[in-house]
Amino acid sequence: MKALWVVLGVLGLIVVVALFGVSSYYGSKNQMVQKSADVDNAFSNIDVDLQRRADLIPNLVASVKGYANVEETILTNIANARAGLMTAQTPNEKLAANDRLSVALLPLMRMQENYPDLKSNDQFMRLEDELAGTENRIAVSRLRYNAAIKDYNVFIEQFPNSIWANFAGFKPKTEYYTADQGSKAAPKVDFSTPAPSSTPK
């Protein structure tokens, strides 16, 4: 009789441990799914603003061309950088392409220093404000994106989540945003040539 109780006790313990393990697994898995979705959502917010910024570029270029002689090299660099942003696929590629676009836009934005009428042009100033506002939103979203990745990675590396993550196929996410190396070198801008007539073309 005593042996029967021992067997039942062992079986009961096994059942309790099994139930605890199953509960822990599904609870952790659900949180991993949520945190992974949070990372995707954080990037989707960046993606919306990247698209909005890209859509503003043609209007900005047209606005500047109406008041200033823009070198073909500047326009080509902007067009290439914008195309790179539109064709980028991964979060890192898109954010790096956005950095390169910022660098390509610098000469265009600095033209207002040599063209007073451009600086006072309502359309140009509105577009410049919209671009600045969009870039600020992108910067905030970048921080949230990195924070979401860190939260996800820390969670799946903690015990016992690390066991369940490996079992369920959840891998660390490595696409943290880091500044594109090429964007750190700003292009040289030379506006030493005399400014043309300020009358719009």
C-alpha cells in the first residue's frame, strides 16, 4: 500500500511539473510573439515617415530649381539617394539609405544662404519644416525601434525563456539602427559663384 502511495505521489509530481512546464512554455511563447510584433510595429512607424520624407523630396527640388541654379551633380545625388531609399528592403538598409539621403540634401538646403528670395519663399520654407518634422519623428522612432529590439532580445535570453525560445524557434534580432558610415562625411558645398537674378524661373 505504501509503495502505491509513493508511485502515485511521484506521478502526481510529474504531472504538476509537466503542467508547470507547459504553462511556462506557452506563457513565454505568447510574450515572445508579442515582443516580436512590437519590433515589427516599431519599424513600420519608421517606414511610414521614410516614405513621407521621400514623397516630399521632388516638391522640394522643384521649389529650389525655381529660384536657384542647381548643379546637376546635386540633383543626381539626391535622385540616387532617394531611389536607394525606395528600393531598400531591410530596416538597416532603409535607415542607412535615409542617412545617405540626408547627406545628399545638404547642398540643396544650404542654398537658401545664397538666395534670399528662396529663404523667404513660403513653399520652400513649408517643405523644409515638413522635412525637419519628419526627420525628428524618424529619430524618435529609431530610438523606440532599438528599445523594442533590446526588450525582445533580453526577454528571449533570460532563463527559462532561453530554453523555450530555442524550442519555439525565436532567434535574437540583430538589426539595431546604427548610423551609416558614409553619412558621416558631409559633402563639400561651394556657392562661390554669383547668385543669379532672384526672379523665379
